[in-house]
Amino acid sequence: MTDEMVESLLKAPPFSKIDPSGFKRSLPLRDILKNDVRIIGFDEGDIIVRRGDWGNSAFFILSGNMRVELERKQTSLPDEILGRRTSRVKTFWESLTQLWHNNTEPEVREIAAVSSSKATFHSRNTHGGTRIYLQEVSAVLDKYRTARLEPGQWFGEVAALGRTSRVATVFSEGVSQLLEIRWQGIRDILRYDKEGSLKQYIEDVFRERALSAFLRTDPLFQACQPELMQRIVEQVEFHTFGNYDSHQPFKQLLEDQNHKTDGREPVIIREGDYPSGIVMIRSGLARISQRHYNGQRTIGYLSPGQIFGLDEIQAEVKGLTPVACNAQLSAIGHLNAVLVPTALVEEILVQNSQSKSSDSQKKKKNVRPTGSQSVKLNDDILLSQLVDRHYVQGTSLMVIDLDRCTRCDDCVRACATTHDNNPRFIRHGPILNQYMIPNSCLHCVDPICMIECPTGAIFRDLAQGDIIINEQTCIGCAQCASNCPFNAIRMVDIRDAKGALIVDSQTQAPLTQATKCDLCIDQRGGPACERACPHDALFRVDMHDATKVEEAFSP
Amino acid sequence: MRKILFQNRNTIAAFVIISLIIVASCNLFAITLSHTSFVTGTVLLICLLMLAGYQLRKKLSILLIGKTSAWLQFHIFLGLLTSVLFMLHIKMQIPDGLFEFVLFLNYLTVFFSGVAGWILSRRIPHRLLSRGEEVIFERIPLHRRNIHEKVKSLVRESNTSEKAAIPDFYEEHLRTFFEGPRNQLRHILHSERHRHELSQKITALKPFLNPQELAVLQQLTEQIQLKDDLDYQYVFQAIIKLWPFVHVPLTYSLIIFALYHTLAVCAFASTSG
């Protein structure tokens, strides 16, 4: 951004409404705009954000109109035209022919697939970058339900600040100009803006569009009367803890053999404090710990959608005296949470108990009787190690029980057969008790590998939740591989059908692409490694499913 | 699902019941004055082919034809069941013909190598976990070489005078130990005699060393421990990896012999009395 552009931005809303006097001298509003903001132009049909992508920036419309897709599931814009890989499960015959169709050389690609000549989506070089675009916008507008976003409106801010996925696809309707602001810029403006207009705007948008649906994901709120839910939505507080760049210190932490993290984690509720409400996690993970001699002992953790502090409020309602928390809650990395005030929780409990007494059998299924629904293990040391090493991020953590594993490597061979003769994991990794956590993708709940992918080639499959890489759009920039704290993404040289390296036509440098475990998304029956293990030693665990975690790590 | 086959009481009960049914059927069939050997032999051959099918399943890991663990459990179950069939087939007698005797021995070696493999696959993982760092088998020579290089550099550093104690000790007691895998049999038998012997030699050397040499000796002791653990990992990983190279070829030879035996029987013997 040039000084002239910054000047003109400061004269127009929304920045003209921000009081610059609240900002630090070392970090004035002018510098934030200069360093964290850019103006980008879009042509008709250019896709700005796609539903399901991770992004770390928000957008403000300067001129032109945007279209936001309103539909979900069946009637939404198809993955093919959005430049996504469509996951198709191989037929029995296709699986069988892999045995003799597989190339002897690893990582063989069809040139057509890499060069996108056969792709069903459209891309073009425009405004200094490669963009995927919708070819006939008018036809798209006729076929799919969309809403118009006009100049002066923001979008993408909730996903950028909350580190959650984009909830809708947005594309340009005609020629437009947007202001893109990195999350660091929004964070600084929110911190120093005395008026708090932007903060208020972001919170209002979330309250209006998503809060009610988010709260109703927990059984506690499902039977809530509309009037009470309305009051809850109005009074809920939003809190953010931890550093957004928490994965960077974590990468350094992995090199540190002591793995001491809990001392540096921001505390949400201290042990012995009286809870001012229940904390419900929006994004990120939280550690539950108890004082143990001169330190903290991990006794559980919370994932998105889980709540803390309900036990204490329930006990308070029963005993009519305040009950202090018997554990501490702290943020692991970056965490967004909502706090529902105690008075409202008490109202919900009273309302639920009344409806329970009127129709006890039916409601018993809906209202959780007690507990903060956290994931717990009998072995505190193992639990602590899983949390400290961030394995609790995994929605599909690969675990090998070394008490059963004969080191036959059938899992590695099965993986190689399924993936271009190149296994997508290494049977080596840290050993916690008798469990080895191999070097394989965890399919994290907070996939930081996706944050800075310039083409959106690495994405979460919306149907199954797996993180996969689209070979057609991966440009081999290695951003995902360098972001992954578990080093589970590997850059590989790709080859043509004859086994020769595919090279850039101009520089003659070999082309590389990112590869990782895709849970055999295109194979029948799921991960081949798991099915190939003769001793059931290799299994996968969703670390956010309390029952499965307990079952998996019970000796 | 994660339970091992014979930890399950139902499986043992099923094995006993099926075995009894086979024995009873054989006796009933014998009442008709038919040759039971023809029936037991045919069933045995089918069982052998099905057992060999497990190896094929391992190659077809990409197909949705059941988990390999389920196939293995069936393989063990059927393998044990063949012993009942085999005993009925040979009528509890050692065959007197040369070819039949070879076939008899072949079956026994396949059966017992299978049982041995079954026991090894249950015992060795636990032993591998109990000692030393987890190392991929193919990388063990590299780790061994690294340890040896480190030891050699320590010995070189301590070689300051003409009569250096540590280089002499290395030449006399440690060189062969670090050069390759050692004490395999002792590791298999869980004996630690070699370590005690080395430890005694080290203790005996200590009074003759200066402080710098003592520090080097301490580092050497650590490397001895690492190398010994690596040998331990090597020998057990080698056993579990090499075992199929005994069981699988013997199985193929058994199938070939059994097919020839079947052809010969069909050509020269009648099926009923």
C-alpha cells in the first residue's frame, strides 16, 4: 500500500469512523493499514472465498457487488466448478487393477491433471495471480440461491478471527474492488479502537447469524424456550485466549524435550474461583487441570462445542450455595469461547428440570445430567503427554499399539500400494506408554496447514471431514508442509507415466507437490493401513470423542 | 474385535465342538466301510488351499474383502483344525512310504512353524517394547555404524600417550562387540551375562585411569548400553521378519506335494471298499 492509498482509505468509512488517537505511537492506524491491508480487484465470476476453506483475512467491499451463496448441501455450488477435488470411491475393479496398473516409479501424475487442461473448473491469470472463476455468472445466479453484498459491507471476518472455516462461498458479480485485511490488522484495530465499532459489528454479525445455532449443538440448550434463547443470545460474552500464531511456538516446543506448556497457557478459569457462567468452546482446545504439589496435573480437555462449569452451577442450584471450580481451565494455543452467564444457566436448568418432570423419560435423552463433557483418561500421564504434544488436535490420530505390533510393515506396504507406490506415513514417532504415534496426518480439528494455502488446494472434505490435497490445484509452494507442526506433509517430486521427473517448462526445475495421508478417501472400506494390520495393532482415534479415546487408550 | 482369537472362550468352544464333529463324522462314515482317508484328505487339501489364501489376502490389501486381522484369526483357527484332520487322515500312524513320509514331515514343519510364528507374534512385540529405543529394522545397521564411529572417535581422543589404557581396552574387549550384531543367542534367552562380564572388566579398569580417561570410559559405557539394546532390537525384529520366510515356502512345497499325492491316490486307489 502506498501512502496515498492509505490517506484515501483513512478519509472513507469504515476507517474514517475509527478514532486514531487510541492507537499506540509505535503502531498507529496508518501503519496497520499500510502493512496489513491491500486493495485487490476482481473480475466477473472470480471466487473470493469458498465454503469450507480456512483463511486468515477478512474483506471489505470498496466497489462493485459480491454474491454470497446461501444454500447448503445438495443445492450448493458443486465442488468441481469451485476447483475442488471431487472424491469418488473406486469401484472393486478399479481397486483390483491398481495391482498391475500402478506405476513402478513413485508419485506418477498425468500431465493433464497437473496442467489443469482436463479440469472442470476455470482459472485465469488476472490482477497478478491465478484465480478460479465461475464462467457464466448469470446462469449461476438463476440456478443457485445467493444474496448480494454491497459496498461498505464486511465478510470473512468471523472465520479469520475465530480460525474456523468459511461458512459460504463468495464470488464477484461484475468488476469489483475489495480491501483485504490480515487477521493481525483486524486484531490490532479491535484492540486500540476506542469506539469499538468494528468489534461491535463483528460480534453483532455472529450473534445475529450463528450464535443460536451454535448453542443448540449442545443438549443443554436444545430444549430452551425461544424467549430464553433470545435473552441468552443477547447476553452471551465472547472471549478469545492465546496467540493466533500458536502453532509457531508449538513447532519450537516439539524440539524442546521437556514439553512444558501448561505454565504458559492463558488461564480461562482458575481452580477455586466461582464460575461467572459456563464456558462453551467455539474453536480451539482447552486443558482441564488440577493443582498437584507445585504444578498442574492434566485431567481432561475440551474440544469445540464442549462446555465447562456446568457441574458447579448445577451443584449451586441444588445446594443454594456458590460452589467453586475444582479444576482449572486453560487455552491450548488459540481459543475462542462464549460465556453464558450463571443467571441464565440457572434458568435453563430450572426450565429443563420442569420439563423433565413433566415428560421425564423423553427429556432424559436430551438433557445431559452432569459433567462438562470433557475427554478424560484414567492414565493422567498419558493424557498429559497427548495434550502437551497437541495430539488432541487429531480427528483421526493414527496410533500403533506396540504391544501387538510385530513391525511387519504390512501397513506401510498397503499405504504404498494405494498411493502411487509412495507411503503417506512413516512408521516411526514418539512412544507414549505402549502407543506409538507415527508420522502421519492427524486431520486436525484446527488445520493450520490450510491457513496459508494460496490456491485452496488443501481443504477439508465437507462430507467426511478429512483434510485432503487436490493434486490439480497444488502448486507445490510447501506452505502447508512448513506450517504443519507434526511434519506430516511431505513435498515429493512428481513424475510422468514414463517415470521421468515433470519439470517446469521455463526453469526446468522439477515440480513438487504436497502429499499426506488422505485416509484412503477414494478407496472402499477406508484406510488401507488399518485394514492391512494382521494384529489390530494400528487404529485411528477421534480425539474429540470421549468414549473412543477412553476405549482406545485403555490397556 | 481387538481380542486375540484364543483369549475368547467362544472360539475355544467352537474349536472343540467342530473337532468333535469331525471325529464323529469320520467314525460314522467308517461304518459305511468307505475309505475315510479320501474324505479327510480332500477336506485337508481344501483347508490347505484356504490357508494359503491368507498370503494372497495380504497382497490384496486394497480390496474390501475383510480385515487382515479377521483373516489371520481364521487362518490360525483353520490351521489348528487341520491338525485334527491330519491325525484322522494318517490314522495316528507314521506313513511308511518315502513320499508319504516326506509329506508327513512337510506338514509337521509347516504346522509347527505356524504355531511358532503365532507364539512369536504374541511374545516378541512385548519384548521389543521392554528394552531399547524403537528403531526401524532396515535402519539398525546405520545406527550401529553411528555408534561405532562415535566410540572410535572417543577412543582416538583418549589416545594421548604411547600406553593409553582406553585404546588398549577397546582393542581387547570392545572392537568385536561394536563391529556387528553380537550375543544374539543370549538376547533370545534373555541372558545378560555378556553385559555383566563387560561391566566387570570396566570396573577392573577404573583404578588405572586418570579423571579424563574415566570420563571417556563413562561415555563408552553409555555407548555399550546403546549398542547392546540395538542388538536386542535387531535379533528380535530379525526373528519376526525372517519367520515367514520359513513358513511360507514350506507351505507352497506342502501344497505341491499334497496335489501330487492327491493325483497319485486318485489314479491308483479306489474310493470305497
